[in-house]
Amino acid sequence: MKFKVRRCLTSVLVLFQLIRMLVAQNGHAALSGKIAFSSTRDGNHEIYVMDSDGGNQRRVTHHPDFDLDPSWSPDGKKIAFVSHRVGGTPHIFIMDSDGVNPIKLTKGGLDPAWSPDGVKIAMTYGTGNDIDIYVMDTDGGNLTQLTNLGWNYHPTWSPDGKRIAYVTSRRHGGPEIYAMDRDGTNEVRLTGDLLVKYRPSWSPDGQRIVYHANRDKAVSQIYVVEADGSGRIKRLTRNVPAKWSPIWSPDGGTIAYASSIPFNQSTIHLMTADGVYLKQLSVFEEGVEGDPDWVDPLGRPVSAAANFVTTWGEIKKPAPVLR
């Protein structure tokens, strides 16, 4: 009798999940904006652009050295990116969205992130034991250091441009996500567990931050933490394959991310903001694709709650506030 009840409950849960997937796919059929990403489909790391439903994929950089980690300007006219085309070391460049007019902005630098008002670019810069977050004008001028000591990387702007979230390993023994004012003050720790964090991305409504994390040799998964410092965390994905570099859609209803497939290959995929899988966006399956970044130049409004009510799980203790 217990076996029959268990089997019945399992069937109900499977049916419920299938219904959720169908509703999610129908509810997110009309995606907007563009997604830039990096790919090795032509034998080298280059930057590509596609429609947010995966259509019209096209290559926009053409250089024998690595081009990767694109970041859209808010109006969709420019892309900041990392290139190894000068001396074989990473520098931050800016180009038109079709790949023309590339201009080197920095000597060194990683992780470019365009501010919502379009006037600043945050970045990671440093060597050895000191890697910090900087901001600069979009022409490379007025370079300003925001953090100091230890490793600080992967900056992301809040939608109102007043805060910057980032990863730091200089305190509490491991890489955790912090947020600070755009001038580097009022630092708050948002996470506090044993997972190694990467690539935070702020939700368009400013309430949550999505990121990927892993523990030791476990595959990376995608999590969401509230941006108010309460420490509430939800895990969105589970099990293999590994998933990383999540980026929120401009309307807040979906998340694009990279996911691995066998033999060190990866592609870009899409899920709802609640973690329900939707579809594979990029179609190349013979190399590495990642670093997605999403823009909607028309500035469509943020959806209130996607298609589902989120049930928060895996609640953590509140993270302390650091000044």
C-alpha cells in the first residue's frame, strides 16, 4: 500500500513538473532583446550576438586572439569585451554592436560591466594577491579603484546604478558576494556559506542577485540571493550538467546561462526566474560557449513575478553588515 501511495505521489510530482514546463515555455515564447556571448565554434574564442530566442546567430569579432566576456551598453549600440589581441594578455575593448570600430580602453583588465546610465564601466584589474574592482569612463578615463586588499572580481551594477555587487575572497575565508555603493562605501556581505561564488547578476527589479557556485569538486549550480543582505538563498538548479554565468533577462522573467555537455563542451540555455528549464539557445555542440549578456534597448518593463510564485528554500542565517 505504501509503495502504491509513493508511486502515485511520484507520478503527481512528475505531472506537475511537466505542466510547469509547458506553462513556462508558453509564457515565455515572446522573448525580447539581444544576447551576446562567446564561442569557439570557429576554432577561436570570438563574440557572437543572437536574438533572445536563439535566432539570427552571428559572429561580430574576427581576430586570431581570444575575444570574450561581452557586456552591452544600455542602448544596445556598443559592446565592451575582453580581448587578448594586444601582446597576448587581456585588455578591455569597446566596439560597435556589429563588431566594427574596436578601441582598446585599458592596459589589462577583466570582467567589464556597463553601468545602467551608460557613462561608466566597472572592471576587475590587478595582479598577484591584489585584484580589485575599478570603475572608469566609457573612453577609459577617470579610472577609480573601489576595493583594496585580496581578490575582488566579477562586478555587476544594480538596476538604479547606485550599487555594485561583486565577489571577494579577502574576508571570512572564501569567495563571497558583497554589495557596495558605486563609490566603494557601505559594503554589505550577501552570502556566507562554504560555496565558491562566481558571476553575480542583479535582477532588473533590484531585489535579487543570481550567481553560480560550487563546493570542492562538485559541479557548479545556479543560486539566487536577496540583495537586501538578509542572507536568504534559493538554489535554482541541481545535479549534472554544470551550469554557470547566469544573466537575468531585461524583463526579469527568465535567466540565460551556460551549461556543459560531454567532452568539455558547453552551450547557452534558458530557464525561468524560478528555475524551470525552457530551451537551448545556442546550437553549436563542438566547443565552448559562455559569457552570455542580455540587453533590451527598448527598455521593456520588469515583470512582477515571472509566471510562478517563488517558494524560497535553503534559507541561510542573515549575513552580517560590514562597514
